[in-house]
Amino acid sequence: MQPKIFFKEMFSSQMFIGICALILFSSVSSFAQSNKTGKTMKTTKNAATVYLDKNDLKFISIKNRVFSDLDTIVKEFDPESEYNKLVAIQTQTWSEEKRSECQALSSEFINDYAEQAHIDVGMFLMVITSVGEVDQKKMEKEWEVRVQFLGANKYVAEFWEDGIAVNSEENAVAWANELSKGEYAKNHPDSGVGDLEEVKKNYANTRKSIKAGKQERYTKMIALLYNVDNEGAVTFIDPFQPSKDFLKNNSK
């Protein structure tokens, strides 16, 4: 069972962007703190885990939409989106009681969602807030999708980041280019930040370390839940749907 993160104590009115489920940024800090203490998040499944075959029609149906669904919730989490700016205006008149009610509903559902998906809720929210715009073609190269059956027509689609692909020479060149154009490199031209050969060397060393078995190749980044009915129709279970429904019902 994954540890629950409760957001009631972390809530501040400045963070209330509209959709109450989006008031979860503090859990990202919690995740970061766990890394600072040297505690390793569980990102692998035990040996008993059985994933659907990649030729299974259910796997294909789910995989065909997972990146699009991820992109949707990433965009919805952006406080600068026009939608969330509008929602922020709509919720300005809410009482503290209504805010607390929405917050409690969101907290309960997202914790339950993460527990069902076998993903740490802090990791879940960190990925959503840091992934930026989903480049599906790039992600398909770097993230492997695995799907397992949870019972009662419910499935979980897991995104596993491939350390070899992420640390490719192509990415090394792109990262070096980005660093070289940054403010630090501009202000410290002799620092060596953005040195192409140095970055390529670091990326190559990481690939060697993975191939040598010194570190895991795959890391589970996030997971999404789905329902698949008896006729094969796939429905995405939105982790923020209760908050959206609450917002809709209280914006009339």
C-alpha cells in the first residue's frame, strides 16, 4: 500500500487555481524531501506482476490513447491555462467551507487513485507538474507502456522511462545546446556549462552503468487507470474527475 499524502494542512488560498485537485503541488515537495533523505521510492513491481501481451487487443486499445490522456491532464494542471484562469475567477466567491469540501474530496480520490495504480502519489503529481507539453513521438521512444489487469474490468497503464533512451547521444546534444543558451552560461562564459563533449561523456557513462547492471534501466514514472467493458470499449478514469464534477455543480 502506498503512503497517503494529505493536503489539508498544506492548502493555501494562493494555490487555489480552480479545480481543487490541482491544489496538490505540496506533495511534489514531499516527494523531493524523500529524495533528499536518501529514501528510494518503490518504482518496480514484484515478480508476481503479470502484464498484458503487447499483441493483446486490450493492450493495443489502451496504449493507443495513453499519451493523449496524459497530455490532457498535464494541460489541465497548468495554472496559466486560460481554462484555469477562468476557473480561478469563478471560485473567488467560494466560502472556506466549500473550498475545504472540494479539497477533502480531491485528496481522498487522488490518494485512492494512486493506491490502485500502484504509484506513489508524490511521484504521480511530480511527473504531471514537470513533464510539460507531451511530445508523444519523443515519449514513445523514451517511455515504455505496460498494462496489467486489476480485476473487475479495471486496468492500469504504467509509463516506464527507459534510461538508455533518455541518455542517448541525441539527448545529450540537445541538453548541451539548452545549457549553453541558458543565463548561467551567458553570465559565466568560462564555466564550461553546456560543453558538448562533457555532456556527451556524462550521458555515455550513464548508459554504460545501466548496461553493466549498476543501475536499473527502467523507472516507473506514472500510471493511469482504465475501464474496459466486455465489448472492448476503453474508458479513461480521470484522477481529477470528482473535482471537475464538484466545480461544475458549484458554479451555477
